[in-house]
Amino acid sequence: MPTASGGCTPDAGFPALELQEVEPLLVTDSSSIDGVPLEGTYRDQTHDLPRRLGAAQESFLNPFQNQSIATNTTRSRATMKTSKIKRVLDKVAVESEPGLSNAQLMLANHDLKPVEPARRQWRGWNFVGFWIADSFNINTWMISSSMIIGGLSWWQSWICVWIGYFIAACFICLTGRIGAMYHIGFPVVSRSSFGIWGALWPVFNRAAMACVWYGVQAWIGGNCVKLMIRSIWNSWDNIPNTMSAGAGTETKDFVSFFIFWLCSLPAIWFPVHKIRHLFTVKAYIVPVAGVAFFIWAVVKAHGIGPIVHQGNSKHGSELGWEVVKGIMSSIANFATLIVNDPDFARFAKRPRDALWPQLITIPCGFALTSFIGIIVSSASTVIYGQPIWNPLDILTNFLDEGGAGTRAGVFFISTAFALAQLGTNIAANSVSAGTDMTALLPRYLNIRRGGYVCAAIGLAICPWNLLSSSNSFITYLSAYSVFLSSIAGVIISDYYLVRRGYLQIRELYSARKHSPYYYTLGFHWRGYAAYVAGILINVVGFAGAIGRRVPIGATYIYNLNFFCGFIVASSLYWLLCRLFPVPATSDVWMEVGEEITEVSLAYEDAYDEESAVGDGAHHDKLGGDEKFGRDNEALRAERKEL
């Protein structure tokens, strides 16, 4: 074998190195190594020997080199691992507009941005179908029961339902108009009054309760599924219980609940502007089943029963306060939907599509369902000797009587009730929680993913345990309506009284410190002061509701809890904004949402929102970077002339 050409030997200062034979290297005529041209087709590797000797010298003089190499290798592996994690996170990230800053990625994605014209597909009849479908559910069916048990006559309780749901419809239209005009949902609407980052608390507040309600409504839907199965296999009620004694439920109930929960998952997949078809189907099927149930019960009882002839047992001031509580219970039953309505109204084709259909359909639909519940329960008094307010209990008694026709009728009606619970759960809970979770983590969650997270939480909370003690759970829900009334009060006061319909849409997605909605560190102290005040007015009365001894005045205030919370929060917010003015307001009524077609949220300059200083609350900037069909200043001048 050839040796190193040139006879290179180690220097005297280096340890002797034994030269080893090396394999020849096949190269082409044009090849070169380290800038040294090679001639011929075969050359050996011994030309590289001086560089190898230099490396040996460096290794001999630097005993820590191996440790340094190991450290660099570890760092390289860590970098590769971080890079892999980043690639995974990038893959699971949801769709968002290109060019958004890191801060904006925490404020915007496709489901949070203003709805573009192509997705504005909800027309007036879609809202009519939506509320007809939503009104036929078991909670509404039983809404009058507590009023009649509390001492009201059937017609007095029915009037309470009419009044309560009409008031709720007015609140719905007030919040829904914001979404229908500017095509934004509740999480974005609340940024105007609570601040860019301060809005996260109201959003989290509502998302948490929506998850709880999802589980509760799914459990009620599971009872409907149990009746459906029993209508086919009556032995379902006799299957062995494999659940532990401390589980709080039985196998047949849990399996029925899980079937309903599982069948609900496909409905979460569809986008909100497409889910309207589910409510259209429900609006045709469920009312028909409700009327059939009504006729069946009246025929079976040979009349409408004694409840319609029963007078009120309360008189004087006691009767008056029972009426007040009946109205408040109807509004409290709607508290979630009052703040939730912009999530649906933003898909309206025109703002008026979300006005009259909701204002008329809500009181009519819910009052009709309540009336059917009253008459059917009255008829059950004749049939079974006592009023039964839960329609599923009445259907269970029908099923126990046997007969093929009865089983078919129970199956049809219980299927309709299951569909009703599904639609209610999607409208009031799944979409609400999905929209809210999108705002909490917009980089990785959209409405669809948030809806599935809501469903998972609804399963994990074991809702049957919440319903095992009905009194405490109902009391908790009443307290929750107090929180929502304060939120609604601040939002409505901000839009209608303070800003007079004027919003800068792009700034609602801006984390710049000079943004009009950034306020102080992203939090609006006026909004939070009003929000807390609206809650505090009811705290003492709530303590009385859970059994503590409190002054009678506090009890009366708590009986009006939604109104008290709303009035205190909205009034204080308006007063604080008068004393300490906020930016981006209008002197005249000026809604510019109809001018919006497509809104680009990315910053148009190289501005770094982290480098700005100052409180946005002292920066009165009306125009912003907003892009409408016409200039905002021109619009404002035009409105003033009008």
C-alpha cells in the first residue's frame, strides 16, 4: 500500500504518531480536495495528513474539547427537539389571517374575525325557526310548575311567562343588534367595554357555565334516549347495574346518557352558518310532537283537568312577590342566551333579520310551550291522581301501561324531545363555549374544537351528581344569572349610551398600547368597577337564598336580581365614562357596521405594539386604521348633517 507522499513526519514538540495505511480515494480528473487539484483517476488520502496532525495537536493541547463537543451535541439535539415541537404546534394551529403579529394571534383567527358577506346566511325565517326549535325543550315545559306550586293560578303563571320572555326578548335584541350590525361575536363585543385583555374574564365566566350546562342538558337528553330504548325493548329497565354504589347513577341511565352524548358529537362539526338547518328540522318536528302529546293527554284524561280551575293560594303582597319571582325565573332561564345572541346574530344577512323575528318569536314560542306543559300536567292529575310536571315522567307512566300503539307514540315523542335537547345544547352551550374558548386560545382553538372540548368537560363533570341535590343547583344557577346581568349591563351601556353605536372594528383586534380599547394594560377599570358593583348589590340577598338570616330588604332586592344587577352595572358604567371619558365615541348615533365588507386585521406598518407607551384611555383616536367602504370622518360629518 502507498504511504503518505512527501514523507511528512511529526514535529519535535508533538508525540509520535503512527502513520496508518489509508484506502485510496476514487476521484475524477476535475476533482480537488481542500483546493489541491488532483491528477489522474486514483489518489490516496495522505494529502490530508497535515490537517489531521494539526487536529491531533489541538486535541492534545485542549483536554476540554471533547466536553465542548458533547455540550454542542446536546444543544443541537435540544434545538432539533424544539424545532419538532414547533412544527407540531404549527400543524395544529387554526386558520388565521397572514401577517398578524404575535399579540394579534392571541386575539384573532378565522372564527373570531368579522363575518364576511359569504357567511352571512341567516335570514329572518332562520331566526324564527331557531327560536321555535329552542322553545320546545323540557326546561320551558316545566317553567310554570314552580310558579303554580308557589301559589299562582295557571293563568297568572302564564302571564308571568309572557312578560318574562318578552323582557328577555328585548335584551336579546339589544345584544344581538351589535353582532348583526358589526358581524362580531360576544368575545369581541366585550373587548370594547372590558378591554382587549380584560374581556377574557367575562368570556371565561360564560364558557365555564356553558360547559356545566352542556353536561346537564345532555343528561336530560339521556333520559329521552332511555325512553326511546324502552319503547323498543321494555326489558332495558331491568338490565343489571354494574356501577358502584357511590357512582351516583346506574348502568341503564349512564349508557343512555352516553349514547345521547355520543350522537351529539357530529352536530358540533358543522360551522355555525350551516347549523341553521338543524334548527329548521327541529322547528318542524318538535312542535308537532308537542301538540300530539297535548292532544293525547287531554283525550286520555277526558278533559283538561282541575289545574285550570284552580285559583291562586297567595294574596296581597305575597302574591305580588310571587309574580315578580315568576317573571325573574323566566328571564334567568334566558340569561345565557342574552349575552350569547351576538354569536348567532353576526351571521345575519341584514341587521333587521335579527330584530323582529326574535322580538316576536321568543315570547310567543316559549309561552306556547309553557301552556302545553300546564295543560298536560293538569290532565295528569285526572289520570294519576296528582300533577306530574316532568313530561318524561308522564311518558314513562304511559309506557308502563303497555300496548304497541302506546310504545310507538312514546318513541316518537321521546325522540322529538331528544332532538329538542340536542338543538338546545348546541345553541345555548356548544356554540357559546366554542366561541368563548376560541377567544381564550385563538391560536389553537376554533368554534369546532372548542365545542368538542365543551362536550368532553360536560361528560367529565358527572352531571348526574349536580342534579342529585336540585335545590342547591337551582340556587347556584340563580346566582349565575346575577353575573351575566352585570356583564350584559356593561356591554349594553357601552354600546348604546357611551359609544352610541360607534365601534372601530380593527382596533378590537389590536394589542397596540395606543389602541382605544387597550385602556390600562389591556383592562378597562370602568367596566370592571361597574361589573363588580352589579354583583355586590345581590350578594346579601344571595346569602339569604342559601339559608342565612339577612334583612328583608336584601331579600326583596335579590328577588329582582337580574334587574338590580343590570341597572346598577349599566348606570355606574355610564356615569364613570361621563366623569372619565373614553376614546372612540360619537356625539351622535353612528353605526357604521353596514359599511363593512372585508376587514384586514394585520398591521399595515412596522409598528411594534410592545414598544409603545401610554394609556389608550387618554388617546382619542376616532379613525384608527379602519377600512370601510367610506371614510369614517366623512360618515360622521354626514350623520351630523342628518
